Amino acid sequence: MRVNELNQYKIVYTEAAEEDIFSKAEYIEKAYHDSDLAFKWYTRLRTQIQKDLSFLI
């Protein structure tokens, strides 16, 4: 495989990983009394994980 060729992979979260991400979003919501901030953090983290792990050389 050439260096500039990428393989695309599907990211599947374990139940424990999903619960961990969700519990941190819940903490942000309770600590800052801001459900919008928690939702933004949650979606930004999921997007970044997808971006970082879906393409591997």
C-alpha cells in the first residue's frame, strides 16, 4: 500500500466506552448547569474520535 492510500474503518464503541463518554457529558451538564455545553462537548468528542480513528494508514 502506498503511503497516501488510506483504509476507511467503521468505529464501534463498546458499551463501557459509550457509558464513560455519556457520564462525562452528564457531569458537565450538572457542574455547569448547561445542557447545551454538555451536548456540544459530547458531539465534538464523538466527531473527533470518528475523524481520528476512521482512517488509518
